[in-house]
Amino acid sequence: AQTVTQSQPEMSVQEAETVTLSCTYDTSENNYYLFWYKQPPSRQMILVIRQEAYKQQNATENRFSVNFQKAAKSFSLKISDSQLGDTAMYFCAFMIYNQGGKLIFGQGTELSVKP
Amino acid sequence: DVKVTQSSRYLVKRTGEKVFLECVQDMDHENMFWYRQDPGLGLRLIYFSYDVKMKEKGDIPEGYSVSREKKERFSLILESASTNQTSMYLCASSLLGRPGETQYFGPGTRLLVL
């Protein structure tokens, strides 16, 4: 069975600082995708960043980047220059290639950005 | 932009009632999903559908059923609501065919069963 683990239930960071959210996963599959989704307070969940497992290069999206370590099954999210609008619940998720697009989610990390 | 809407933001029901949660998407997506979100557990997949009248069980289908009569609409049904079904329910949709497609989420329905 595939599992995703986020070991940090809550984190906080000062505005303009950098923060890293951890995620590990377990699978015997070789072809899969990894995602970070963001759920702001009382707002809809949106995709932050996606990584394809066969790509060695780490994905980046503006201030968001990942550190993908396939052998260690680790997929952390780094947020640079944190902004107040980054305050949200962040979910790490995993999708196996050709399994109907199902996502398996971690428990979530609640990030607070403080002024 | 993709829009996924859910019929209610908040719902209060009594134990034993039949509950319908509706989800509509406007981007002609083939895949639709129902998740429940609980603190400390993240999101867990209840059911999903990749076509009209097709459905597949997710990880926690017990106590739920679904209906997909039209491509844009996916309903979650609690046949006899119980207090342990108090939760946040999220609907999502995505395109079929291209691996790794983004799922687009609705705003969620927070259900309280008394």
C-alpha cells in the first residue's frame, strides 16, 4: 500500500524568511507523480507544484521549489521569501501512473506566516 | 478557469437521515472524486468516477454511495447518516488521459451529523 507522511503538523515562519515542509512516501511503484497542494483558510485547495518521478531535476514555481530525493522517497517543499498569503494548510500527495488519477494525501502541515 | 462547485458550504443533519452532497464542474472533465478531510488524517478518497454511470471505490467507501448521471455532476450519498460521518467533504475533478493531471477542488461541504 502507498502511504504519504507529513511529520510536521504545524509550522510557523516570519515574513520574508524561508521555510521547508517535509514529506516522505512509501511505494514499490516506479512511475508516479508527487504534488504539493495548498488550502488557505476557508478557501479552495489549489495546486502549488508538481514533480514527475522520472525527472531528476527539482520542480520550481516562483518562490516554491521542491527537493525530490527518489531513493530516500522524500519530497520536501521550500517556500522562499514567505508572504502572509502563504498561510495555509499544505498537503503532500502522490499519484501512481495510470491508476485513474487517484491522489493519496499526507496528513497536512499547517503553516502560519507571522508579520 | 476551472470551476468546481458544491451545493452547500455547511450542512446539519440528524442521525439516520439520507444526505445528498452535490458537485458540479464546468470544464468537461472526465474524472471526478469525493474525499473526506479530517484533522490529522488529511484527505481520504471515498469514491471516484471516470465516466458517466461509472464509479470506483476509494479507500473508505463504507456508508457512502455515489451517482453520476451527467458528466458534469457527481453526487455523494450518505444512505443513513451517522455521527462518525461528521466531516469536511471535498469534491475534485480532472482530465482523463494525461498522467499526472491536476485535480481541481471545490470549496468543500462541512457536514455535522447530530
